[in-house]
Amino acid sequence: MSPLSITSRTLAAALGGYGLASLSAMALAVTLPMARDQAVIIGIMVALLLCSGAAIWAFSARSAWRAWAGILAPGVLLGGLYLWGLPA
């Protein structure tokens, strides 16, 4: 593994994991059909799992491109879910 690949995977794990966790917490807080405070707590708990999962994924993917794609694709979906759940 080249140093550039390791750097890219580290950035994917740190920045991509943080972004994925933030988007999942926001999306779940807006779209879960329960009281807002409970939805926020559940969103944060799921976000912690996704952040650690993104870090594991970043270093287990075959290439750095797949690592970034595997983190950005769910991020785009969660961002769309968040925008869909916002009140008009």
C-alpha cells in the first residue's frame, strides 16, 4: 500500500466518517416518527456506529477509490433523506 493510499484512506475514515455520522444523526432526527428528543438520541447512537463502521470500511476496501465511494454514496442518500424530512 502506497503512502498516498494510506493518507487517502485515513482522510476517508476521519472526514468521511464524521460527515456520514453527522448526516445520519440529522436525517434520523428529522425523519423518525417519534418525539424529537428521542429521535435525536437514537440518531446520535446510530451515528457513532456509522462513524466506526466508516473507519473499518476505509481500510478494508480494495482501493482508496472504493473506500471513498463506499462512504460518499450513503452520505448522499442520508443527505437526501434529511432534505426530504425537513418541514416545508
